[in-house]
Amino acid sequence: MTPHSAARLALLWALGWALMALPAAAWERAVAQWERAGLNAAPLAMPATDVDSRTLRPAGALVLSSPDLRFTGLSGLAIARDGRRVLAVSDRGTFISMALRLDAAGRLVGASDLALTAIRDTDGQPVEADAADAEGLGVLADGRVAVSFERWQRVRLIDLDAGLGRAASPGPALEDLGTLAENRGLEALAVDREGRLVVGAERGARGANATPLWRAGPGPGAHGPVAPVARLQLAPGWGLCDLVQLPDGRWLTLTRFFVPLLGVRTQIGLLPARWTGTMRPVPLLRLSAPGLADNYEGIAVHAPATGPLRVMLVSDDDLDEGRTRLLAFDLDPDALPETPR
């Protein structure tokens, strides 16, 4: 790498970190108004031998449970700018946040201060029944959060800092939503470095192996529904669960394989910064070992001022009722395979 390219990469890295870190303060402030509930956090062994990856190193794991029945079905994930709190959504229509406890080496060792509040729709009422299946989560530069839903496929924008009763506003209209299966819809959502929403379906039309990806401004737009900008090629039995942009512009994808009798497997993949046509992620990590295998539906990245990136996964407890897994990994960007930036 030339000195010029190294300096350019460092600048991009700093800009990426600034954009990723800035928005978190709004939802962190809002959490103070939410209801509290008990949280049990037990350490989970995650030996390196159970993690099939050359680039992501285990950095702590927890099994979480709560007597509050709203603590279930977690999906989507965001990390606070100090790396010590997370935000998720649930498929029962709830925002869920908890504080993280890290040891002196920065490893995840505990969680506490569970806070919950209802997700509200454009009428200001809490989402319910089939309208409550929240799946994707992203934080915008103005502090609002974007949430994508399955079953009733849609995107909503919510200002958590404006009070508990504030109504959501509509997100962008997306083409081809009518071709998606009811429970295989808008599973993945992220905000890119330009502040645009990036939305992905779990599976393509009628279960096709190439699933659509949309990129749009956060509002409804003046030019009608937005067409997909690219497609993600998936192997049979696999679906897209979430995605997140790295500070250098590239993307991590979270995909899941599940077939009854064959069990569940999880993969983190790498996509280039520029998307076109039909893309296939470069595999970075696979999880299938007993005790770690689960239905992971949320991925987030935290970029500290120094040291490796922190990558976190959260699971939906539908395969292990009452037990949610929260995993942490360290990622050295220099160890990633080469892809176009």
C-alpha cells in the first residue's frame, strides 16, 4: 500500500467511524424514559475451536433471559457510541435495550439495565399482531431510528427522543414487496455512510435464491417506489437476516440456514462497497457448533478509537425458547480478504 492510499484509507476510516458513532446519543437519551425489567445474563463458552473463522476472534458470549414476556424474538441490533449499550427490536413490537459489561480487556462478560418500550406506528399506537413483526433496525444521522417489518412489509422512521407517544413516519416505498413471502420479507436494514437506508429481503420472490437489496433516502420519496439496486445470491436453504456497513465502506452480511432435521447454521460474509448485479458474499465466519448454533437475526459493528472493530450478533429465541444469545467478536480489518472498496 502506498503512503497516499494509506492516508486515504485512514481518512475514510475516521469519517466512517464519525458517521457510525454520532447518531447513537438520541436513542441512548430516550432509554432513560423506558420501563425496566429484570435480566439474567449467564456466560456462554465460545472457544475458538467452535468458531470457523480466520478473521473474527471470539470476545465473549452471553445467554440472556428475563421474566418480562416482551423479552423475546430479538432482531436487528445497534451499538452505542461508547460500545457499552445495545438497542434491538423484537418481533412482538418492542424496542429493547441493555447495558453491556466489559472486562479490562474489553471482552463481553455481562449485561444489565434491561429497558423496554413499545414500537409505535404512524397512528401513534403500539404495533400489534401481524403489524408488530419488527426485524431490521438502523440509526439515522439525525438520531431517528428506522425499523423494517415482515408480514405487513414496510419501513417506519421513529424519533425515540421525542417522547414515548410520538407517532412514526413512513419510510421509503419499495418495489416488488408483493412478490415476497409473508414471513420472508424485509428482514435486514442498515444505514449507509451517506445516510441512506439499505433494506434487504430474507428471500427473493417465491423463495428465489437471489434476494433483492434496496437503497433509498429515508423518506417516502417523490418519485414512487424504489427499485432494487442489486441482489444477493444465496445457496438453497439460506436466507439474509441482517447487514451492516464497515467504516471502510464494505459490508458484512448475516445469513442463516435452517432446515428441519438438519438444524441451523449461521454465516457472516463480506460484500464490496459498490453493489451491482447479483453478488455473492465472501464467507468470513460460520457457526454450527452445539451451544452456539442459534437463529441469529441481528448484527452490529462498533469502531473504537483504537484497536479492532467489535462485531456483535443477537439471536431470536424461537429455537431455544427463553434463551437469547449475544455474541461478541473482534475483527482486524487488515485481516479481511481483498474486495473492491
